[in-house]
Amino acid sequence: MQTAMIAERERTLEIESAALTDPGSERDLNQDVVFHQTSYTGQGEAVGLFLVCDGVGGHRGGEIASRIAADTITGDLADLFSSQKGHTRPVTPVLARRVVSAIRHANDEIQQYAQKHADRTPNLGTTVTLVVILGQTAYGGHVGDCRVYLWRKGRVNQITQDHSLAAQLAREGIIDEIEIAEHPRSNVILRAVGHEADVKVDVFEHPLEPGDKLLLCSDGLWKSLSNPADLARWLGQPMAAADLCRQLVAEAKTRDGSDNISAIVASLNKVTGC
């Protein structure tokens, strides 16, 4: 678990985060990769990087793609955590472009690996869902069907949009949103990092408030906890981020467990006494 403190005018806030990934009950190989890190700028603003990658494809191909993506993206954005004196606040438009650039760099790295090992690892690909928190704003980049949820004051909203055939059917009104999780085409991914020479990245910017919680998760979790009201009750539990990750993963594994399960929780909390 990591905690970064931020000074925001007259109040002090902290970002508390934790991550957990589990292969599930039926798979020996875990193709999910999670990453979380928090720090602060020289001006006292918190900065956090949160990442979930879920490998697409069977055997070891998905595992390799998700690891390449995670290593590339975290390497490209590592300087966000410089705490040296004089480290300045990243400029917002530059930060948004860097999120996209890091994901596209990962796409290139996976493409290059696939070309060199075409006989052993064809069709490498992975989903990528990335959030950078700076101050009280979340900046994100998203490809695939991992999700970001925002819990606020007892309600949960899905920030990202799935790039799957089932989700597309829901957007077209052919099926209901609640049917996505159990639809037979829910595993058909329409957009993944590494599958094509170029990748389209969804970008979002979302304001945060003290008391908010962000959940980044792979489909192995959200398909087991697909009811928003149910998920809101879990996220509303007054517990540490690490405990909440353990509870969510354990519940998803109990309900299904047929896929890899990953969760990252990032809470924006006001420090008691400040």
C-alpha cells in the first residue's frame, strides 16, 4: 500500500492506493499485470500512476504482451515521481499527450517483439487502462475492456468504455448494459495494444473530490461484480485500500474465478485533524 500527501490550499489530502492480482480458480497463468505508485511534486501536489494490463490471447502470448506494455509505460512515465527540489508541476496538455504517447510506445514495442518471435508468439496483444492522478484530477488512457470506476458519496460510475463486441451491442441498443458481462461475445476485444501498427487510445480527464475512490480492474473482476449498486456497496466499505482490494478479488473469485482477477484502489482522503 502506498500513500502520498498533497497540500491543497488550507487542507491536506492524501492518496492511498493498493493493487492485487490473482490468477483465479481455473488458470495457472496470470496474464494480468498491475502497477501503482504515488509520490508528490515539489509544490506538494500528489501524483499517482495506476495501471492494469490484461493480456489478450492464449498460452504465453498475452502474458508477454501485458508485461511489455506495463514495463514500457511505467518506464516512460517514471520521471513523474521525481521528488527532487524544484520539480515542477507537469503541464496538463503535456501530461495528457504523454499518457497517449506511452501507450503508443507500448504498442510499438509489442509489435517489434511479435515480429521477432512470429513463430512462437503470433498475434500478441493486451488491454491497457492507465490513470495518472495529479492534484485533484485524474487523467487517463484506455484501450480494451479493463475498467475505471469512480465511487463518490455512495454511487459508482464507470468512466471508461469497453472496446468489446458485447459493449458495442449495448451502445447500439441491441442488448442492455447489464447483459455485457454474461454475453457470449463479451470476450471479443475490438481494440487492443499490439494488434495493429497503430492504436487508438481513449483519453479522459475527470475532477476528483476528497472522499472519492477510483477502482481500476480487469474483466475478471467487473464481470463478477457487474451490478453497479453491488459494486458501490463494496467500494463504500470504510476500509484501507489494501483490504478493499483483497475483499473485491476474493468476492470475484468466489462468484466466478474462471479468469484472472485484478484490482487497484486509489482513495483521495482528507487527513484527520487537518
